[in-house]
Amino acid sequence: MIKLIKFSEIHRDSLFLLLNNRNVSDWLLEVPYPYSLLDAYWWINKCSELEGRNKEYHYAIHFNQEHVGGIGMKLLSEHHGELGFWLGERHWGKGIMKDAISELLTLAFGDLGLKRVSAEVFEENIKSEKLLLKCGFEYEGTLRKLQKKGDNYINCKIFAIVI
């Protein structure tokens, strides 16, 4: 069973352990490798600062009472949110993220009253593409060189659910 919990100091060490992994960080735009405890402190502080502004929602994903990943949404307008997510490598393929996305979509379309939730996926991230399709997202197109990570320009595929 999964539970979404706001990031706090209790997640510092697990953030470090989960994100200090090139197989995870390579797919995440703003996560450096190597990932340090200072990076974890920065993330926790950022989440705390954003909490009261109602523009971004970030949660640690707990599975069987263990922190296993993260999920969040940034409001791009009054009706549109952008989903982001990641999972520690040893937790891949267990159906955890499908449940976490479902829970966040309930927040988005229910409590927040959004009409559109989109997600941006690096072009080669086939597992995330398949996951989004399983969660009801539709492929909308590919934006070339949309993002830059380090010295690399990255094509991103856009997926969305519109109600």
C-alpha cells in the first residue's frame, strides 16, 4: 500500500540513498549525479518554502512504510498541472508508481479542480511512457531539444490527461 507524505527532514537520508544513483538521476532534469546530502537538504527546504504558495505539490512516496520515491505537480495555470515522478531503482516494476500517479490525479482533478494534467518524459524513457499510457495519459507529441541537462539537449515527449 502506498501513502503520499509531504517531504520533511525524515526523508533526508533516504533521498540521498535513492537519488544517488545514475540509473535514476539520468532521467530527472534537476537531479544531479552524484547526489549529496546537501542536495537532499536543498530539496526539503524548497518543498517547505513552496508548501504555502499552492503552486507546487511535492510528496514522498511511501510503500509499506518505507520511502521509495517522489511525485509532484506544478500548477502551470488555473486549470493545468504538470506531473513529475521518480522511484528508487530497487522499487521499479512493482506497480508502486501507477498507484501514486492515481492518487495524485485524484488530488488534481478533485481537490484542485484541474482540467488537464500533463507530463514531460525524456524521449528514450520508454518505461515512463508505458506507465503514463497505463495511467490513462495520451501521447500528444515530441518537442525537440526542449530541455538541457548538463551539455545535452533533450527531446521530450508530452503526455496528458484532459477531462
